[in-house]
Amino acid sequence: MEVFTSIPSLKNFLLQQRLQNKSIGLIPTMGALHEGHISLIDTAKIQNDIVVCSIFVNPTQFNNPEDLAKYPRTLEEDCVMLENAGCSAVFAPSVEEMYPEKPTLTINFGLLETVMEGASRPGHFNGVGIVVSKLFNIVEPHRAYFGQKDLQQVMIVKRMVEDLSFNLELIICPTIRETDGLAMSSRNRRLGEEERAHAPIIYKILLDAKDKIQNGDDIEEVKESVQLEFHVLAGFELDYFEVVNTKTLQPIHTIAEAGTTALCIATFLGPVRLIDNIIF
């Protein structure tokens, strides 16, 4: 496995692969890898000759400096995991390499970024759009892989790929969960022992809400019920719980055909903000 920290060295490596007609898959990450990331690597290995994983804690998508400072950085450990998983190359640039100057570009994703994560984290998706578009231009992958857990991010990237005509296939992979149902996330490392024990209730509440809605309960009443549940849960502070259309991410009041309804949640558990979703 090759590890690159500069853009020119990575581009030169990938040029040699393209000259051999090899296909390239990209998994963009911020490191602190877990089995969810490795599942993306496994899928990419099946579909491509070369698999590139980027590891870059992107400062432009953090609106909270404290959150950026505390984000786990485990590059050495990550590289061991990736090599064991059969990854071909790691791109781990510095901030200076990715941003020689502070970006001035602003990307407006319209209604997609005005709800949920966009409403709670102003500027977040502008930062995501900039860094992902840079990675697409640097790597020029045939396919790029993202996890469903970050559903709004996936829909933002999907729109960007379509609107800017990036010549790649976007692959959306299922959320990978711990045995107790907690969605795998790099932020889970920051949970204390007691917080980690309580965290699986998030998925349980999502499943209960899904069952109620599928059984015909009023969506607004289900939303109120979820808010009340979190209100009495010690250690939790609900940011949002929304029932949305999977494509537009706008709130809905009735469910339609299969695969078009998503339950999306974000909550603080102690100091750690966790997100999850279910599509049905």
C-alpha cells in the first residue's frame, strides 16, 4: 500500500494506473476509521482495480472550532487497518497541501442544505462540497463510495455530481452497525463508558418510530412522541428528528412508495453529537 501526502505524487501514481487501463475507486474519509469504512473498502475492491482512501480532517466543514480540535486523528492506526483491508493507496494531505490559500468559493445547495445538518451547522455543506470536489478532481475516480449514515451529505454530493457533470459513479453503501444497533461512527470513540452503553437507544427509537408510521400513526404525533422520549432520557439533548423525502430531504406528512421516506435524527449524548437514519 502506498501512502501519499502531496497532490502531485498521488496524481503521478494514478496516471500510471490509468495508462494500464486500471479502474479507480475513491473512499473519502476524515480518518478514525472503523468497520463501516472498511466495508466501503471491501465494496470498492470488488468493483475497481485500484482503491484510494483519503484521510483528511477538513477544517472548512467545521463550524465549531472545539469540535474540529477534538475530532480523533489516528493516521498510523488507520493505515494499518487499510493495509490489512487491501487498500491500494492512502492520500493523507496536510491542510496546507489541500488549501494553499483559504477557499473563497461558496457552493449553494439550495433546499438540500437548509434543513437538518445544514440548519444546525451553517456552512458545513459548503465545506463538504469544496473538499469533495477537490478530491474528485485530484483522484479522478471511476467510482466514489459513501455511507448511508451521512444521508444528507450523500444527497448533497449526488446533486453536486449531477450538476457539475463529474465523470464518476456514486455508490451509496448501507449503514454498518454495532451488534447493539448503534451506527458506526468515528465520533463513537469520544463516548464515555456509560454514554456508550446508552447510545443504542437512538436506533431503537428510530425503529419504533418507523413501526408507528408504517402502522398508520400520524407523522406529526410520532415526531412529538420522539421529542418527549428524548426529553426524559438522561444525558441526551435532541437536536432534530425529521421525517423527510429521501431525495429532497424536505419534511413530509404522509408516506409514499417504498424507499422514499427517511427518518433522520441528530442528538447530543454528553458532549458528542451523533446522527442516524432509516430509509423505508
